[in-house]
Amino acid sequence: MLGHNPPLDSVQRELVEVTHARLPEVAGMQSAEEQGPLLAFLVRLTGARHIVEVGTFTGFSALSMAQALPADGKLIACDVSEEWTAYGREAWAKAGVADRIDLRIAPALDTLRAMPAEPHIDLAYLDADKGNYIAYWEELVPRMSPGGLIVADNVFFHGSVVDPGATGSGAAIKAFNEHVSADDRMEAVMLTVADGLTLARRR
């Protein structure tokens, strides 16, 4: 897959390597390498101009999406860590897209609830604390433009979603998957990309 996908550019590659070198214990939180080109592709495919990312970590996914935005596009990145997102800020500046990314350091639910209630988001990427996925979903869906796309990461959660005895984040993702399937406001498909990826389109 990596051999036939668009390669990472030098800034993206450096950010991936720096994340693994400096934050080895939590580097697994970074979106998989193949998801960068996929997210960029989805931004261009949908013509998205207003993106919301819930969970930014060191900024690889935000970088990939911001680079695919038109010059007047905007990405609101929600995270609670100044330390981790500092790596992202540096990479975004190097790539010349810092002006397209509005990083908001606060609990994501607070950030989402402060946004306009009417539909205005073209694409949302959900990759934060799994226990709040349903809550994030419920804040995002009413704010999605018609045809807007929610991309939810880790919907397999390392396979634990098929474990009848799943607990913690595994149980939370299992409940989230059921919640998405039952939501008539959205049309959703699940993909076997990385740790599982759901694409959901606002009807």
C-alpha cells in the first residue's frame, strides 16, 4: 500500500520520524502513514473548505489535510496538549500552512459546543479519546454541511470491538460503531484501513 500511495513529503516524513524518536511511548497515537494521503485525497474530493479535527497529537493528520485545503480554507484543530501540538506547530510553519490551522487548546467538547450550531463543517476527522466518541459525534453531526464527511479513526480498536468482554476504550468504540450504524442522519461505510476507519456522509 505504501509503495503505491503518494509518498510523504519531506515535512510530513520529518514529523513522523520526530514523533517516533521523541515520543516513543505514545507515538502509536499518530495517524498511520497511509492515512495522510487518504485524508488529503478526501479533502480534495469533497472540496472541503472548513475542516474540524478532534484530536491532533503531533499534527500529522492536520498537516496532511491543511496542505490539501485551498488557500482560503480553514482547519480547526482541537487538542488539550501544548507539548504534543508544539511539534505540529513547527511542522505546519515549515510547510507554509500555519495560517490555515486554528489550534484550540481546550477540551474538545467545549470547543465544538462553542461553534455555530448551523451546518457549516465540510469535513471532520475524529481521532481523540475514545470514551467521548459518541459525544463528539453528536456535536459534529448537526454542524455538518449536507454531504459533509466525518472520518472516524480506530473503529477496530486493535480488534477489541469483536471481543464480547471488551472494556474501556474497546467497549466505547464498540458502542460508537453501533451508534453510527443506527444514525439515519448519516450514510456510513467502514474501511479496513490501519486500525479501522469509518467514513460517514451527512444525508
